[in-house]
Amino acid sequence: MTTAPSPLEQDLAALELSYSRTVDRTLVHRDSLGEVFLTDLQPLGGTSYVAAAQLPRSHAYYGDHLLSPNVYDPVLLLEACRQAALAGAHAYFAVPRTDKFILTHLRVHLSRPDRIAVGPTPCQLTLHVTTSNHYVREGRTNGLDYDVDLRVGDLSIGRAGIGLRFKSPESYLALRLRNRDQRPLPSSADHPAPGTGAPVEPYRVGRANADNVVLSGIEVAADTLTAGIRTPGSHPSMFDHPQDHLPGMVIAEAARQLALYGALEVRGMSPSRTYPTDLAVTFSRFGELDSPATLTAVVGERRDTGRPGEPASYYTQGGIVELADDSTPDTDHVPVRVEAHQDGESLCLLTLGLARVRNPR
């Protein structure tokens, strides 16, 4: 029995999204064309629009993972959502491209990671974006919250959320100077090296290349870990252009790495078989470049999430095995709570959900 397509599915099917070229890089606040993943943007009317993104099969940063078989990075999906949110703000809400943006929150939940395994062709992602909490001041948009339905083909593979606040260059500078007691703003261009402290061994955080490791000095006590954040100011992806603060996406990456390290050390889950299906962060203040930032993580108990009789999906080296009924739980999940600190203050709170991927039985 086939189910009639929903109105949303009909609207999406009627669109002819393009994946042939990237959008103007200034729409997504990127200097490098190689860091632009959005390929199209089309309005749906009301508070919704649709974006298209092509996810690269190989990328020096987003593709540097040990997961086997390989699945697209959830942080890459968040970056695609961030780009879709920025492009929509400029295209549909008259936010000037010169405006600065501030992240208030990020979240992603992947319900079907089996559908974003890296395969022989690039992944064509559709992002159905619904906006809410449209903040307007003196006739100009200064904030939007976004909910994103992530789709591959006609299948929803997860949801994401993002909050952005917008400021003119002048009001942004005034805000940052107030935050810093009028001290001049630093620049990541002046901090090309990640500072003191050797990086953690890449394999412990699921990486192959040490240049992509943003943690140092990890200490483990029972189920609690602490680590410093390394700030690689010359990194071509994390710092595509000079920044005056520690970007939220870098903090999210550091939290992901610490969660993977903790899952290995505390729960014995190998980074090559562990995948973050959930990541959420709420920011409370700017992270500064000229002061050390640290993370504290608490690794929760491992739990089974499968239920008898429910379909279970499996990853294999050859690709995806179709869903089949199974009478035992499919996946172990470990929750991890992370808090970022700087100068005795909290920068943000993060929660992650890590899934242990099993071989077919």
C-alpha cells in the first residue's frame, strides 16, 4: 500500500533544485569557494524556503574521520544548515551581507544516518527551512530562529535547528568592545598556531590528521574529562576567514572530539564504530581568542535504544543493508554532556548522543 505524498512532499517534488554550482560565497560568509556547500535557494512562501547542498565525498576537514564504513559528518550537516540560514536571511529577510551574525544555538538529530553513507557520488541534500521568532528592530531584521528538515531524495533523514542574531558592523563592534571592557579585538590571523599544548593523538578522537585535532591536555577521572581547546587560527576550514572570537562551530567540534575520547576511555567504544547522531549547543557568551578555553565532559551510561520487533538498519563495508526485522536492540547509545569555560565563566552547554554501530549479524 502506497501513501499519498504530503503537501510538503508535493511542493518539494515540484521544485527543480540545482546542484550544478555553488551559491555566491558572500551569501554564506565564506572566503573560499571550497568551503561553500549550498547550491540553490528557492522560496516556498510564508515562513519557509528550500535550500540544496552537495556534500563532498572527500574533504580535508569534514572528511577526515575513522568511522568505518564512512558516513557524512554531522558537523558538516550543521555547516550546511548554517549556510542555508545565512543565505535565507540575506535573500528573504533583507539582512545586509555586511551584517555580522551571532549564533545562539545549534542542534542536529539524525534519525536515518544509514541514508548518508559516503558512496560513489556526492550526497545531494535538500534542506526544508522554516523560520520562527522573527525579531525586528527599527524596521530591520536582527534575529531569526530556524528549523530544518534534512532530506535525501524523498526521505527525511533528520532535523536541525539554528538561531542567528544580526548586527551592523558598528553595533557588533560596540557589543564586542563592551564584552571586553574596551580592550581591542584580537584576530585569528594573529594566532595562526594553535598555541601551547600538544594535540591529542588523532585516532583517540576519530581523526587521522593531527591538524584537525582541537584538544590538548585531556585528563580523565572516572566518567568526567577535562581538556583545553586548541585554536588553529590558520586552519582553512575552521577559520576560513579571520575571526575576532572563538567560533561556535569550533567549540562544537571540540565537544564532539572530547565526547568520542570519553566514549573510548570510559565506555570502551572505538571512534571507528561510534557516530554522533545528536548534537545540541546553547551559547551564552563569546569565546575569546586571547584567553585559554577549557571543556568539561561527563559521559553517561550506555543504553540500548532498539526495541524488539522494530526494523534495524546496518552499516557494511559494501554499503547499506536494507532494513530487516530483528528481535534484539540494534544500537548502543551513550549521552555526553559538555560545558565550555573561559575565565571562570560558562561559554556554552552541549549535549551529544553517540551511537555504536554494529556489524551485521
